[in-house]
Amino acid sequence: MIEPDTIKLLRECDAGVKMGISSIDDVINRVEKPALRETLRNCKQAHEELHETIQLRLMKFQDEGKDPNPIAKGMSYMKTTFKLGLKESDNTIASLMTDGCNMGVKSLNRYLNEYGAAEEYAKDITKRLIKLEEDLTRDLKEYL
């Protein structure tokens, strides 16, 4: 059962990291404060680096990974567009990103439990992604 759980966990990380990158792309050009823009830019870069690691691991299984759920991605984009349409501010962006990070952390922890037989390196990748999301949430608090 180790290999299927490893692949499934890596796929979920792949989808999660792609969702994070996409979410940052959706808001970064609307950020006013340079420090917040830099925080998001650094987080995006860390996500992209982790994405490369995930892709290399998945290639060893001849697996192409997983894209985010199109419905979840569409709903996220609609929520972002709607909320920023009402009030475009760094506060709104920080709130939206915090909500997304919290959902990501919750999902990733659920997948860690669900795919408990996964190889340790896959669990470590998942924990690194969780830490990225938690760190961003912490860094965004001053903008809420």
C-alpha cells in the first residue's frame, strides 16, 4: 500500500501547490504595500520550488500529478473577484489569502492522515507545504 499512498499524497500536494500559486497570481498585481507584495512574491517562489520537487518525485512514478479541482479553483477566483470588487485593499487580499491558506492546511492534514502509508519523503513534502501556508498566514496578520 505504500506506493499508492505515496502517489496519492504527492498528487494532493501537487494540486495544493498549484492552487497556492494561482491564488497568489490572482491578487499580487492588486497589492498596494510593497512589503505585502514582496511577502507574496517570496511565498510564490517557495511554492514554485516545492512544485519542482513534487514533479520530480511524481516523474519517478511516471505520474503527471494533479491539477486543482476546477470547481474549487473557479469558486476561489469568483470569491476573490467579488470581494476585491467590493473593496480592493491589502486588508481584503490578506483576508482572502488567509482563508485559502487555512483551507489548504486543513486539507493537507486530512490527506496526511488518509494516506498514512505514504513514504516519509512524501509526508515531509506535505509538511513543508503546510508550513509554507502557516507561515504565510502568520505573515499576513499585520495586514488584516
